[in-house]
Amino acid sequence: MEILVRPHITEKTSRESEDSNVFTFIVNKRANKIQIREAIEDMYGVTVDSIRTAIIPAKTKSRFTKAGLLKGRTNAFKKAIVQVAEGDTIDFYSNI
């Protein structure tokens, strides 16, 4: 089972990572905090202080087109907000 799906990069998460060493990841829905901590420490070589998780529910979306009204849903996902130790940092852009 793959624990870390991808980093969640938005304006808010970028600001938090610069100001207070807080990084956000999209993780597998079945992963618990212990598995998330181990995966981040192994992959990025940092010390994790704390982890907060949230399951973001799917949302209903609709739009109007020439063909009529289209309805659909967004995907539900689990988000992990990770506080790393002071002095440690994660660089998402190093392998671009």
C-alpha cells in the first residue's frame, strides 16, 4: 500500500511551510498517523513533531453547457498536515 500519494501545494500550504515548517500531503485513506510518520521520515529524512489528519468528503458539482446540465462529484481524499522539527525542511521542487 502506497502511503503518500502526493504533496498538497496551495497558496495557504506554501505560506505555512515557509512560516512554521508545516507541510501538507494527500495520503491513502487507510493510512494511520504512525504509517504516515514513518513514510515521511523515510522519504524526506526529517523528524516529524506532530501530524493532524482530515478526511475531505466528496463534493457535488454541476455546470451548464450547450448539451444541458452536467452533474458530477469531486473525489474524496485524506489530508495529512505534518509539523516537522525546527531546522528540518522538505523541498518539494528539488527533483523537477
